[in-house]
Amino acid sequence: MSEKLRVFVGTWNLHGKEPEADLSPWLGDPTAHPESAPDVFAIGTQEAERGIQASVLRPKKAVWQGHLEAALGDGYQCIGSQTLVAIHLAVFVKASLVDLISNVQTGYHGTGLGGTLGNKGGTALAMTIGKTSFLFVNAHFAAHQKKVEQRNADY
């Protein structure tokens, strides 16, 4: 038997600001039409706090993840997340699919200051749903046109 899965993949650079109270313009409203809502939501964020120190001392990733959980409702379960200082990735799956999930693995790699600090780099989550493997990567690399070579090297 073969079924199609609907996957929503999104990324948001929060620039240290609180997310909007209503995320439905971006995520839709999965509670209103669950039959046509995505089966999987993979959401990456960058700069949940403004600056490296704030990200380490006052991380808001849990607050952001709470916003996502509220927006998606009880029909979804977070099957994993990964944080690297200012970078965060969370994957939510419809509750009806949770028993089909296996091999959940997460990881990260910092490429920031000195090549290791987590203000830049990437987070990842891999999983299997049934017999299909998925890998979601959220990256935040050096900004501006003059840093293209550095971004490519970090990738």
C-alpha cells in the first residue's frame, strides 16, 4: 500500500523578535481542515534571540516551540528538535502517524566565529516514516554578498 504524505517545510529568521501571535497566515490552520493539512511540519528558525550572548543566556527556542505547538494543535506531536545556540529545528507529525516513525536522529554543526561557534551553522533531523526516509536541515550562514565563498565553504 502506498500513500502520499504532505510535508510543510518552513524557515524563519526571527531577528530576535517575538513571533506573531497568530501563525495561521504562514502555517495555515491544520485544526480547521485536518484532512487536507500537512502530515509533517518541519520548521527551522534562526536568531530567536538578538546576539550570541542572549542566545546562550536567555534562549527562547522553548517559547518558539510552544507557539508552534499551540498553532498546530493536539493533532500533531513534536517527534524531535535540535538546537545550536541561535538555530533551531523542530519536526511535528500528525498524531495518527507517530506509530510509523522510526530512526529519529538529530545533529548539529557550528561554523560561526572560529569555525565552531553556533551563531552560524546548521541543525538536522532525520527520520523514517514507514519505508520513506527524510532529512531536514536548517542552516544559518554568513550574511552579505561578500561572504559567498565563506557560505559555500561552510555548506
